[in-house]
Amino acid sequence: MPGSVYKVIELVGTSTESWEEAARSALKAAAESLEDLRIAEVVTSDVRLEGNEIVEFRVKMKVSFKYHSELTD
């Protein structure tokens, strides 16, 4: 029995509220077009500043989802 295969992509989520909301934003958008999301790993998190104030939280993530072959036997 063959094992499963997964594809990994990188996403950047943003939020004016928090890093957690930035991660949720990226995963919500991914879930709208991808199936079988499996693992999300935060690679980096940072903030964007304006006038010495935080205006945006950003999270770069690696997200994996199950690969489904489109080939039929």
C-alpha cells in the first residue's frame, strides 16, 4: 500500500490585530481553494511600522495539503 504524498506551499498572512489573526487569515484563504490542508508551520513573524507604531502583523507560513493525482487508472 503506497504512502500519502503532500505538497507544501508558502503563504503570508496579514492582520492589523495580531500574529494569530494573520495566521488565521492565511489559512482561511488557503482553505477556500485547497483541499485536505494538513500542517501549517509558522516560519517567520514580523510587523510593519509607520511612525514608530505597529500597523500590521505578518506571518510567513509553510502549509501542506494532501496531493491528489488527477490521473485515472
